[in-house]
Amino acid sequence: MREPAGPSSGDFQVLTGAGPAAIAVIRARGVGVERFARAHLRLAGKGKTQVWSRGRVLRAELRDGEGAAIDDILISVHAEQPLWDLRLHLHGSPWIVGRCTELLRESGLTQRHEERTTLWKTADSIEAEAHARLPRMTTMQGARWLCGQIDALRVALRSLMAEPVFEKARAGACDLTRGAPAFSWYARPLRVALVGPPNVGKSTLANALAAEMVSLVAARPGTTRDWVEVPGEVGGFPVVWLDTAGLHDGNDPLEAAGIAQTRRVMEEADALVVVLDGSGESQEVQTTFLRDYGGIAPVCVLLNKSDLGGNASLLIGRLPAPWPSPPIMISAAKRFGLEEFERQLLSGIGRDKHSLEAPCSFTARQTEHLRAAAEATDLERFRARLSHCLQEPEPD
Ligand SMILES: Nc1nc2c(ncn2[C@@H]2O[C@H](COP(=O)(O)OP(=O)(O)OP(=O)(O)O)[C@@H](O)[C@H]2O)c(=O)[nH]1
Ligand SMILES: [Mg+2]
């Protein structure tokens, strides 16, 4: 049985940002670290010399309570016993970090949550928060945007603090909260379902958008049964394309199961894109699809196979009136029309690149301070809120 941990005899703090990364660093301090070290660290090549001396870097196996290995880690010793100040350098899997923090808590150490990370020196909270969130940026444009926000937001906050007209200053604080959703635009991929009748080229399109062969393509209808998730990027934003099974009435139970799954994927997707065959072939299949699914609300309608040069006017005339018009003529096979599609998709979901150039808050803490500042009743309270938002270190 595990020995119950006594009252808190030290603390720990995850110094690196949330999310998967190559390395994660946890700082653990206080006498309680000894209990954790005895129970969960098996040092490699332990000699007779004083192992926990300051300045040493040790290699160890991190183990759970039953002795099972969790990770192969490095430990840097910043203060030796009885004070104890260790940095545990783990592999940056969120699961490993989560498990290690559990073991530290079970060893009687208290977790400190500080917005200002102490892994490296930062000028203020804005910079510290941006650095802590950088690992969550999934595209290069996202990383650039977040780094750019450090200076942009800092400068905007300082100029609002110096703004003599109170109403103008309050309006400015409110403006800074407007762009707050941008952080999640870069951190969480948009899930876009490609839906349509069978054989129209949905899988070919998913592959073209990902610039690699991820989904199976074949001349026969009903090729895609399960939906396939294809990671990609549109205009610097992360996207997961959901290639789905073609929607139609069929008697094949396997196909029917695929279609039921497609309906679920459509409900959960952030956006729907309808793909139809614009070559003028298989008109009946397209018409049946429009009859059965005319009630959905796509952000874009694509007429594929336009490289075949067929007449799409009949099909265009039958498209439901509420759908975005005109549809975009594309060829997934020849890769044309895709830029126009991406442009329309971004505007359809309201991702305006120009709004990203303005400074904005990118953490809940910043947004909360700015909202409170915008509602402040006097200039002194207003400035105090902005100063908390910026949180520059006290002069030495
Ligand atoms: N000419 C031409 N052929 C295309 C184009 N896109 C797809 N095709 C062909 O159309 C056929 C069906 O393509 P898929 O991508 O498998 O179609 P799908 O919509 O995924 O089909 P299901 O999975 O059965 O619903 C294949 O033979 C493709 O090579 C295109 O832009 N032009
Ligand atoms: Mg397919």
C-alpha cells in the first residue's frame, strides 16, 4: 500500500507550455522532493559519491508506485538536500507530464500555477504567456502571429495607459478583446467535412488539399466507407479535411453503415463543403443527392471534374437557393480552382486575415483584465487593471 503523503513539504511547477513538445521541464523544490526521489527516480550508474550535489545533471528512470518505468529523464540539481531544488527534464508527452505531476502530488508536493513561467527570463506577463503557449501553435503562421502579439499587445497596453481621454481608453481596451478567438484559430484545427454523392471526387480532393495520397481513390462508387481524416492547412490555419462516404440510397449494409457515419461526421464538423460532379455525367445521382440533402448549409459548393469540359448549367440551375452562389468550378485531379475554394472557405467561416494584424488578448487572464478595464468607473482603476494585465516585474 502507498504511504500517505504528509502535509505539503514543497512544491512543483510545470515550467514549459501545455501541449505536446519534445521536452517538458518540471521544477520541484522542498524537503518533500526526497520522498518523491526515493519512490519514483531510479538513477542510472549511481556511484558512491554524493549524487544530489548542486550543478550535477543525472540520468534516471521515472517510475510509478509499482516500479513500472514511465520515462527516461534528465535531472538537473539546482539546490541539494535538505533544501532540494530539481528540474526534471521529461519527454514532452502530455501523458508523461500528467503522470509525473500526479506522482509529485502523491509525494506531498503542491502544484504551483503561475502565469509567469520561470524557465527563462521574460520582460512581462504578455511575453511569458506567449512563450508558454507557443507549443500549441500548429502552423508557422500561428507561431509568427503569437510572437508578433508580444510587442503589439504590450505597445497597445502602454499607449492605453497613457491615453488621457477616459472614454477613448475604455473603448480601446474593449477593442483589444475582440480578436481573442484568433488564438484558437491557430491552436485547434477546423474540421471541414467534404460531402456529396459517391464518385464525385471527394477523396481525390482531400488528397489534393493535403498534397499527398491519404485517402483511397477509385473509379467505382462507394470507395470510401469509413470517413478519413486528412490534416492540412488553409491560409496558415490548421484544418482537418474529413473525407466521407458518398451519400445515396443503397441496399449494401456496409455502405449504409458508412453513410450513417457520414451523417454523424456532418453533425460534428465545424463546416460542410458540398462536392458535386460538374462534368454533366451521372445527373441522376446528383439530383437525388440534392433532393435528399438540399437542407444542409454548406459554406462552399464545388463542381468537380470541370477539366472534362461538360455542361454544368443544368446542375447549377437545381442548386438550393440558400447555398453559396455561384458554385466554384474545380478539378481535384488537375488541381485547379482550389485557391478560390480556400479563399471562399475562409471568408465563409469569418476568418478575416486583416483582423489578425491588430493587437489582441490571447489568454483568458488578459481578456478578463481588459474587460474589467473597459468597465472601470475611473481612470485610476482602469490603469490598475491594465497594469495587472501587463504585469511588469517590480524593479530590483
Ligand atoms: N477527370 C477527373 N476525374 C476525377 C477528378 N476527381 C476525381 N476524379 C476521378 O473520379 C473517380 C472517383 O474519385 P474519388 O475521389 O474516389 O471519388 P469519391 O467521391 O471519393 O467517391 P466515393 O468514395 O465512392 O464516394 C476516380 O476515378 C477519380 O480519378 C477530376 O477532377 N477530374
Ligand atoms: Mg472517396
